[in-house]
Amino acid sequence: MSSIVLYNYFRSSTSYRVRLALHHKGLAFEYKPINLLKSEQLTPEYKAINPLGGVPTLIHDGKIIPESFAIIEYLDEVFPQTPLMPKDAYKRARIRQVCEVINSFMHPMANLKTLKYLTNKHGYDQDQKDEWAQHWIYQGLEVLETTLKEFSGTYSFGDEITMADIFLIPQLLTSQRYKADITKFPTLVKINNNCLKLEAFKKAHPFNQMDTPEEFKK
């Protein structure tokens, strides 16, 4: 049995990030599905390892680490092969900037918790939730396009995969899920197309997981 266990959900973009990091580094892990639609993340058993009741949560040699950003930085420090951060301090800072735009600004606005609140408290239907998500998604995509136009090569920062790609590709899939037109952002489309050709990105894709419903499987 693997010393790495990942509690995650196939369509969670934050789970997707961690799967990408694990596959990119060639790390074997045990996949533990947590069905968000069935509120399995809110059970006492799960909240004992992740008090916020979210996914993903990683367990490595018995050590519990919730939250994707913390998990990915941990993996990059403990398993430095195929690093996700360059040595240059300035580039590391700009990569973190890209990750923060996605993690702190874009992701929370289209998160399941946020959208459920809009439905339960304000009666939003699906079209209204899509409009809400798009409003914030487009702002973030514009920032990412401007930033990565300066730094990109084959991928977000040159010709090697970095943490920026690990965060960007799941966010672009989420953006399309909420009917945002990513073709308006040619740099992002280029990076997305190049990343999705890689084996690690194919393995980590939400539609290729053990808990992916049949109607979504590739």
C-alpha cells in the first residue's frame, strides 16, 4: 500500500491540482474518493482530518495535510525530483502570484459552497450562478493572460511544468464548466493545449478517475 493517501473528488479543481502534482512527480498514491454532492466531506470522520470539510486532504506516512496549496508545496519540498518551482526567486514569486490569483480570487467564487449559498439564500437558478461565476472568472482570466503573455513558453513559465500550470489547467476546466469563453485568451489556450498532451495531465484529468460517473468518462 502506498505511503501517500489522497482524499479527493473527481471534479474538484483543487483535488485535480494535487493529482497533477503527484502524477507529474511519478508518485504512487491511494485514491480515496469523497463525494461532495453526498456531503461526505461533512461527516465527523472526515472532518477529524480536515476540519473545514473540504477536499483535498493528503496523508503521507501518517502525517495529515489539508488544502491543495499546502499539499503541493509540501510535495515539492519532500519529493524535489521534477521540481515545480524554478531556482530564480523572482520567477518563484510570479508563479505564486499566478497561483494566488486562481486560489484566492477565482476559485472561491465558483466553489460549491459559494454557489449553494447563492441558491439557498438568494434563490439563484443555474443561469444566475453561471453569470455570477463568469463575472469573477473573466476578471481572473484577464490577469492571467496578461501575466503569462510575458512569461510563457510551451507552458506558463518557459518550457518546463511549474506550479502555475498545476493551478491553471484545473481552473480553465472550471471556467469552461461555467460557460466562460476561454478562446478570448490565446496565451492560456496555448498553455492548456500543450499541458493536456502530457501523460500526467491525462492521468489526473477529472474524467479519468475511479469516482468519475459514467456520463463524464472519456
